[in-house]
Amino acid sequence: MRIYSPAEILEKDFTFQNILPLRQMWKRRNYSYRENPRPDQGILLVTGGQIDYVTAASTIHVSAGDIIYLPKGCFYEAIFYPGIKQVTNLLINFDMMDDLGEFIMSACPFLLLSNAASHYQFQFEAIVSAFYGSPRSFLLLKSLLYRLMYDLLSEQQCQQFGTTFQTVEHIITMLSEIPDKPISQIAQACGISESSLRRTFKQYTGTSPAQYRLDSKMRQAEKLLATSNMSPKEICFSLGFYDEAYFYRLFRIRTGMTPLDYRSKARSQQISL
């Protein structure tokens, strides 16, 4: 089964098929797809109680207001915790198809939105009403589902961007303040893999962590030459360059001047920092 990310689906031309919305109230303790995989995709809004979705790899806990994506072909068990309120939910089952056939968003369930805004329940309810209304309009049904999916994925991407942006800011701080800290250790401090760090950093800054760190060091060198009495050699080693000739060569490529020439011009106010 092909998998497209939420960001990719937002840009895809596709259609919904086999739409089946349901209002559900659970009196049993659990519902299992352990023996046979889930037969279709679904998005589910919890409207009362709490549910654990347990797969071989993880457990996702959801409660009233949360929206979860349930992929076709996944094995899992839903465990219901009624608490004060009965466990209830709104579920929309469907398939997504493009010119190449069927696709899904993920191989495992994942949380789309936590504590979603109240308008999402109205959107779910409108889809249920459109399906069971008479006469049934598939044009209306699909248009409502497209709207819901667009709103869900757009908000999910916005939230993800906010989290990613904070991560990138943290990476930038460490690259700037700890010039010799290995990229692998920065990735570990951020709770992500080194490959994810490099990919995410490049996506949001347009450059690699190593190049950003080098640019940051050279900007600091320019500032120190203009504002301090440190010698070029002292600046070179203070910034973590252990090859003075390499530092001089990089500086000349960047500015077109030697460090001493740069200092002379900066101090005569011909260079604006």
C-alpha cells in the first residue's frame, strides 16, 4: 500500500470512495483488529470517555476532543475507558484513491489533533447527517469530507511546523553557543536522529548545520576583528579553528580581505557590521 504524508495529501488530486460515517457508543471493554487487519481507513473523533489504541509498536491514548487517524491494513486493539461518561465517538470510514490506485497516510494509527476545536464535531456530525439523510447526496457528502480533511491536515501541519521551528531554533542556539559540539550530540539533545536533524535544518534554513556553524564563526570573527584587540591568531583559536592557514583562507574567500585588512577598514567605518 502506498503511503503519502499529510503534507503530500494536501497537494494531491484524489477522490474518496466507500464513505461510511458512524456514531458509536461502546458498552464492551474492547474492539480488536488483532486477528484481521482494519478493512478501511478512518478518522475518529472521541466525543466521550477515553480510548487506548494498542499496536505491536506503541499505545496511543485519546480522550474527548481528540481526533485519530486509523489506517487500512493495520492491526490494533481499541480498549475503552468509560469513566464518568460512556465512551462515544464519531467515525468516518473511507478509502482514498488517485490515478495509481489506493493510498494511505500512515501504516500505523496516529493522533491528528489533540483537544480539537468544537467546530470539528459539527463537521463530523454534518457528514453523518449527509450520509443518512434522504435523499442522500454523494456530492454533498464528498464535499464535506474534503473540507474536513483539508481543515484537519492544514491544522496538523501548522502545529507540526511550530514544533519543528522550536527544534530548529534550539539547534541554531547550540551551533552558535557550543562551536565544537558534534552534530550527533546536538541531535541527541533535541531527541531526534542525526539524519532527521540534517534534513529538517536544511529544509527550514536552506543550509546544512555544518555550513551554518561555519558562517556563524566567520560572522563572529568579523565582529571580534572590528571590536576587540584580539589578534587574528587568537580569534582563530577562540572560535575553534585549529589551522590558522585554513582560517585565513576562509576569511579571505568570505570577505575578499585578510583579517588585518578587514580590521583596518572596519575601524575606519568603511564596513558596516
